[in-house]
Amino acid sequence: MAACAALLAIAHAFQTFGGLAPCTLCLRQREVYWVAGALAAGFMVVVRLPGGPRLRQASCWLLALIFLAGCGIAVYHAGAEWKFWPGPSTCSSAGGGGVSAAAVSDLMAGAKIKPPACDKAAWVFLGLSMAGWNALIALGLAGLSVLAALRERSKR
């Protein structure tokens, strides 16, 4: 849960303070952490209820699957950025995507608006885009969830 909260805070900081508007696939990657964080919070309560400890292993496996799905979305996004395969047609540098209220205001003031594109990395560090880093982090969280599930299994 803490990892999900931290990753969402970092993503929102890049958006708010860094001015990096998220594309469609960036938002899909965030949804994974919202779901995983909410489930983790719920699991923290449930496993403390009578009969709850028997659900610990299943909760770890479910979180592992969710993080693997997040890794898959991030790999797809990074691949689209590297032009290994096409990204969604509604989110390409050729056009499409959504428009924010701020963009509409700027457009009405005469500015030219270019929406974020799924096939262009907005930020790169050590050769990896945010999607690439997210793929590694989600894979790591899936691995930690599997280790936790295996640890719970060995306790039985």
C-alpha cells in the first residue's frame, strides 16, 4: 500500500510540478496502483479479522497478478515509445488524445496545444522513460508479492 501511495505521489508530482501531462497509457498505469493500493488497504483490515489470516497468501498472489498486469501495461507503453509496436491510435504524436480544461483555456487564448502522446517519452532517466522505470518497479513489486505469498505458504 505504501509503495502504491508513493508511486502515485511521484506521478502526480511530475504532473503538477514538472508540467508533464499524462497520456492515456500513463493514466492506465496509475489505475493499477490505485487498485492495488485500495486492495492492499482492504487486505490489511481483512487479515486481522477472525479467520482472516488464512487469506494472507491469496491476497499476496492477487497483488502479484495486479502488479504483473501493471508491468504489462508499462512494457506496452515503453515499447510504443521506442516504436517497437504502435501505441493506441487515439494517443499518438500524429493526433488524438484528450483535452484538459487548462488546454481549452489556452486554446481560446490563441495558444497551439499539443496533447501528450503515448508514443513519445516525456521524461528519460538513465536511458529509461517513466514507462520503462514503471515496468521495472511493477515487476519488482510483483516479485515481492510472490515472495510474501511463498513465505505465507511456508508458515502453514
